Amino acid sequence: MKNERLNEIVKLCGKVNRVADIGCDHGKVLGELHKNGASYLIASDISEPSVKKAEQLLNALNCKNYSIRVGDGFSTLTNADNLDLIIIAGMGGYEIVKIINNSKINLKKLILQPQNNVIMLRNFLIEHNFKIITDKVVEDKNKFYNILKVEKTNIKHHLTKREIEFGKTNLKKFNPSFIKMLEEENFKLANRIEKIKNNLLKKEFTNIIIKNNKEIERAKSRR
Ligand SMILES: C[S@@+](CC[C@H](N)C(=O)[O-])C[C@H]1O[C@@H](n2cnc3c(N)ncnc32)[C@H](O)[C@@H]1O
């Protein structure tokens, strides 16, 4: 696929058998998972026209083992679906939290790609006994996305303040996209500092730039 965000989601899914994509829309991720040998796919979306797109794609790929569901979040799923993995991608962080919070099914592994509010999402996951397995930034068409692979457990998995703020995997492995994201954030903040008069805000932005610069240096040293 010519879409790094979706490619990375597929890569993080790994080898899966039974998988649901909540808010699947075009169904491209499921299409790739079918090609990778998944045995059962659920394409679910709150919008019927969206889910129809996924259905068309899966039919075009001659996929037989799929189910189309229309509804809000996990309400379309049951424990009998026996899913290894559920994907929620391309929604706001608060929407993702709402969907997980309203779950009536037992959760195992999830792939989450929030469009915003990733720090809030990480805090929520830790509070609710999820283990963050992978948490990395990916760049796609000059935009940066956080993609998390998490697993529901029975215990709390502590994260450091830095891990909550920047994402665990970004702090462990050399990731050029992470460096670029921080550099671009700093560039935007520096431009804003030049235009604003409020000294408190200027100080706040300057502190973020300093903190980001520290992470950029550390990240470069992991090369
Ligand atoms: C921006 S698209 C993302 C599509 C695809 N997951 C991706 O990452 O490219 C968001 C999709 O989520 C669906 N959606 C939004 N809120 C939802 C909810 N609460 N439950 C299920 N689907 C939802 C929308 O109808 C839309 O098709």
C-alpha cells in the first residue's frame, strides 16, 4: 500500500487469525490481513456506506471468511467472535477511550492509532491494566501518527513520565520519524514564540522546545 500509516498498522498486527477492524471504512487493513493469511475478519463501522466499501474490497480479493457489522464501537462484537486482535485506527483519542470503556467483551490485543490526544490515551491504558507492547511514531505524507499495540492484562504496567509523553518504543529504538516530528514541533513553536506577547506562554513553549531538544539528542544517539 502507498500509505505508511496503514502499512505500519498491518505490520504491527503480525500474524493474526481472527481480527476485527472497528471503524474500518475502506477496509484496506483487513484486505492486507486477508492476504497475510488471517482466517476470519470482521469489518465493522458505525456508517453503513463505509462498511460497504470494506465489503467491496474483500469481495474483490475473493475473501470468503469475513463478516460485515454496522454499529457503534465494540457493540457489534461478542465473545463468541473469539478475536485475537482488534484494530481501532483513524479516530480521536477520546473516541477510542470511549469505545474501550464501553466494551462488554473480553479484550486481548488491540492496535490503536489515535488522531490526537495520545498522552491521555496512554494514561487511560495504564490505568486500565493494558500493557503497551509497541508505541511508535510513523510519518505518512508529512503527517505524524502514533501507533500502539497493547494487551489487556490483570495488573498495572508502570510507565515513566517520558514514556507516557513520548511513547515507549520511540525512546528505545532509533526512529527518524520521531526525531522529525519533534523537530517540526519545535519549528512551529519557535514561530509562535516570535508572534506572541504573553510571557508565560512564551516560557511554556520555550520549555517544550528545550525538552524536545533533549529527546532529539538522545534519539540521535540511538542511531
Ligand atoms: C477516518 S476513518 C478511519 C478509517 C480507517 N480505520 C483508517 O485508519 O484509515 C474513521 C472511521 O471510523 C468510523 N467511526 C467513527 N466513530 C465510530 C464508532 N464509534 N464506532 C465505529 N466506527 C466509527 C467512521 O464512520 C469512519 O469510517
